[in-house]
Amino acid sequence: MAEEKSGKKKVMVAIDDSDCSKHALKWTLVYLKDSLDDSDIILFTAQPPLDLSCVYASSYAMELINSMQENHKNAGLNRLEEGAKICAESGVTPRKAMEIGNPKEAICDAVKKLGVDLLIVGSNGKGALERTFLGSVSNYCVNKAKCPVLVVRAKA
């Protein structure tokens, strides 16, 4: 494995549209700046699968589906570009990756597929009841990711 010989570690920051996600990225760039000099930074976002159940069979169905899929993909790409701009302000040029799927599962799959050494995720501070019913991406990643996970809490 050539990458192991280079000494570069892979650090993946999972981002979405939330403020806690942006906070985690900014926190990483400030507090881990010295450690990141010898690392490849990967910005990762997951787009939940597109729900096309609202599209009925019609002569315009395929055109509408294609348009919805393109807009859905562009939303994820725009999120990655916004994250890359935040990185650029700190002099960091990240790799960018996006997958379609359930975010918590897509993040853990990407960790494995990309050989990530450290995963960084934000936390929005859900209470125990909310986590029970809604789930928590950060909690899932802590328990399922195949690498260490750093959870960055947004300031209260």
C-alpha cells in the first residue's frame, strides 16, 4: 500500500447542511491544524435517497425525475463546495466525496472504502429521547465506524 509508506493519514470530516457540521469542520481546521499538515483531508457528504413516490406516470415523468435527480445531486455538490471554501480559508485543499444513501450508513461505508484513519462528525446535542426515536448519526458512527471517531459538539 503506497499510501501507508507516504506517512499520510486520512482524516474525513462528514458534513451536511447543519450548523453543527460547519462548526465541526471549522473546529477541526483550527484545533487540529498542526496535525493536519501530514494528512489528507476528505470532505464527505451523504445525500439521502431521493423520494420519487410523488411522481406519477405521465408523459413528463422521466423529464421530472431526471430534473429532480440532478437537483438532488447538485445540492450535495454545493455542500462540498461550501466546505471546500471553508477549508481554503485555512489553506487546506480537501478531497471531496459524496454518496447517495442513509447518511449514517454511507459515512461508515466510506470510512471503510476510503481507508480513513480518523472520522470527524458534528453533534447537534440531541437528548436521549430524540436519539431513541430519531437516531443519531454521530452515535451510530461512534459505534459502527472502523476507525476512531471524534465528535465535535456545537457550543451551547
